[in-house]
Amino acid sequence: MEVELGFRLIFLNVCVLIYSIRRYYGAKIQSLTEKISRSDRWAESAKYEGKTSVVSRTILSPIWVAALILFFVSPPWMAWSSLPFPMWLRWAGIGLAMVCLPFLAWVQNTLGNHWSVHLKLRADHKLVTSGPYKWIRHPMYVVLFLFIVSVGLVSASLLIAILNMLLIIVFYNRVNKEEEMMTQRFGDEYRTYKQSTGRFLPIINYRRTKARHHTARI
């Protein structure tokens, strides 16, 4: 019991740190941008993201958070959905979540004032191609997906695993909408950028790698 409690407390601290990083950069953005009402923000998100996606995310996110809170504060309530994960796999989930911390800070710092929780491009928005964006187009989603996976491993809960899959589907669809929005705004500049970067993983130039190996053999 003491081991399980310590395990949960460690993961809780990691979650608090991730939330704190998001809040820190979110507060910086809010201080620099014009405040709009919740209804206007919802309408703006629906315009770019699609109503179905916004509604799905609005419903799923609080349920996911509630399930995670239950995992921390009332484990017996989640016992019915427990999965037989070995402890080493759950510790691997904590390690994965900890990897997300510096990666998230790097992504947020690179985006600076161009980051927004909602799909939105301001008048002065520029295409960010530095930092992690030099190799992949959506490092923020990579962090999000990795963290969602870590939550699934640590919680060892079927309920949370199902919610995780649904959230990943919703956010993956959002990525498609975001790329459409960026293409409309930046045109050929974004199309060229897409050719030199991967969506979630860096592009490996197999031809160039093969040529190097061939030269090395000679």
C-alpha cells in the first residue's frame, strides 16, 4: 500500500509540473492578447476546428480529468476497470511523463507568443520553424500524445485507456484541420516546410543514408 501511495504521489507531482508549465505560458499569452468571451472563443474554435471536434473535446476532456482525479484520490472507485499491468510498465509510464516535462518547456518556449490553446492565427502570426519545429511540424501534439500514453500506463485503467484513445482520435483530427489552416494562411511557404519535416517524427532521408553507407564501403 505504501509503495502504491508513493507511486501515485510521484506521478501526481509530474502532472502538476506539466500543468504548471502550461499555465505559465498560457498566462503570458493571455496578458498579450485581447480577451474574448467564452462563447466567442467557442465559435472561433468551431470555425477552424469543426463543431464535432470541439464538442467531442469539450465533453471528453473533463471526463478524462475526472477519471484521473479519481485515480489519485479514490483508487477503490477505479478498481472495477483495473488492468493487470506489471509495476515496471507503470514505472515506465512515469518515466515517459517525466520526459515530457523538458520537451514541453522547449516547445512552449519556441512557440512564444504564437501559441494558443485554440486553433487561431493572429494578424502578426509567423510560421515557426526553429527549435523542435525544425524537424517536426507538431511537437506539441507529440508531447500531448506521449503524456496521454503515460497516463494510460500509470493508471492501468481500462476506463482511462478508452478515454485516451478517444482523445487521441479527436486531437489527431485537429492536426489535420490545423494543417489546412496553416496552408491557407502561409501557402507555398508552408507547403515547402511540410516537404522538409515530418508530422510527428523527423523525416529520415533513406536515399541519402543509403548513399553514405555505400560511400563508406568504397
